[in-house]
Amino acid sequence: MKKILYINFHKCYYNNLSEFEAEQKNILEYKISLSKKHKITYILNNNHSINKEYESFKIISKSLNKLLFLIYCLRFIKKQKTQIVIVHGLDYFLEAAFLKLFSGAKVILQHHAEKTYLRKKAILMPLADKWIDAYLFNGKEMAQPFLQKKCISSMIKVYEVVEGSSTFHLLPRKNIEPIKQLVFIGRLNENKNLITLLKAITILKIKRSDFHLTIYYTSAELEQELKIYSAENKINDVVTFKGPIPQNEIERVLNQSDVFVSCSIYEGSGYSLIESLACGVFPIVSHIPAFDFLLEGLNEKMQFNPLDEIELVNNLHKILDIEFNESMRKSIRNHFENKCSNIAIARQIETVLHHLT
């Protein structure tokens, strides 16, 4: 049994334990799974105390400034004789290097959608890299920009670990309709690239109408523009803008959907895709590194170039002619279990630990 410490240097503002668990559930559960074999501690810098202890998993929160929080973590590592330190977020490479230098523990940085645009990364991260033992990415392709800019010295240090999971389950379908139910869940911003989906729907509607797209969104930057496009192109009869969806409703909605669609140009984790896989929903998503990694090995999928609505139309044509059944849903769910579940993530981390110790 190894002593493993997870650290979240990002200043958090959770008012109580319930709020914290609800917000971070997709990265808490795999830590609990990992604690079945190792002693896991998760320290975060939060404005309120939310400490909790399971059998071999402990949550500790402190409200400190950045320097004092770093010193607290270092003292904790030395006192507990922690062997492995995993830092959430590549932006905290300096803090990670400091902990390695003064504690001697193995130090790992986990990628959380960060990019290489910050100037200090280009200058300082290559220096800090000497003290970092490993990096966890949602697929090795996600590490390429950091390797190209020499922020990470070698691919040998990069390991593939899914960033987080979902607690959603495969539930029985209430009604199986002849009209295929397509669903989009995400923000309405340029990166989510919903205009490509609406363009595809406009073309698709000319030849068929045996589908319906429901759009759920948590932020509405481009809401008016997209609604105007839908109205002008007369697709409102096959497209519904639903707006925000409560977190406790997402599992039910996904389980009643046939197809999950995403045209994202960039994703760091792909949580919406992970949730859809947990519910056995057929994915039609863009060809981007995060999605490619999550879907690797899954037969029941279709992908397209993010800005190519014609390729998306062709994919939609094919999938609308497929008969969805429980066998297909279970196959997609099995892929989730093997690749994205909390047990699967714990197993991926075990592989990293094996190589480092």
C-alpha cells in the first residue's frame, strides 16, 4: 500500500461538503476506487473546512494564501512520508517542482485542459520539467503541443489516464420512438461549434425528417445567433433549444436519447461524451484528440472533421438507418466500463505507479 497525495492548488469556494462532492464527483470516485489498494489523501485550498475521512481516503481543506498552502503541503508530505504526489493542473508546474526538490517524493502533474499559450510556460516549464516524474493526459495526442514547445522533455514521461468519470448508469428506455432522438449538451460558444451541427441538420432535413435534435446548454453566448439561424433555415420543427438542464436530469435525458452529437473544436476532458457513453448513447463526435482517445476501441461510433458539415450529414444519414437495440447500448456501456469508469481510471493510475516505483 502506497501513500498517495492529490493536491488542488486552485483556490476553491465550496461552502460545504455536499456542494464539493456534487461539483467534483467525477474526480472523487476514482480516488475512492484507488484507495482500496492505497492510502489516498486529497488536499485542496478551500474557503471553508470540508474535511472528511473514508476508510483509506481522506479529504483535507485549508484556507491559506498560495505560499502558506504550498508550505503546508510540503510539511504534510514529509510528516506522512508520502511516496507519490499528484498535482491537479499543469499550470502548477512550479509548485510541483518545488515539492519534488524539497521532499524527494515522486511528483506527477495531471492535465486539465490547459494549453501552452502562457508565456511563463514556454520559459519556465522546460526548467521545472527536470523535477517532474510524469504527466497524465487524456490521451498522448493531448501532450503533443507541450512536447513540441519543449515544455515536456520526452513522451516517456507521458501516460494516458482519463481525467474523470461519471456515476451515470444504463437505465431502461421508456419509449422507443420511430423518430431518432439526437441530443447536444454543452455551452453555446464558438468552441462547441454548434453552427456546424445546425448546418448539417439544415441539409439533412431536405431528405428526411425521422429525427429530432434537442439542445441543452449551460451558457448561452451564441444563443440568439443560433436561434436566428434555425428560424431562417426553417429547422425549428426538428430542433428544440431547451436551455439549462439540472444535473440530476442529465442521466434520464441521455438514457432516453439515441445519439449524442458534439462538434467541439477542442476538449480537454470530454465529460459530456463520457456521460453519454455511461448511458449507452451512440456517439457522433468530432475528430479531436480527447474524443479520439475516449472512443479508441469502440465500434459503435462515428466521427467527422469539426468544421465539415457535409461529413457530419453523411454520418447522420448512416446512423439514422441503424436500428438501435439493447445489445448496442450495452456494448457502448461496456466500453465505458473498460475505458472511462472509476475502476478503469484507478487501473490506469496503477499502471503509472508500477512504472515509477
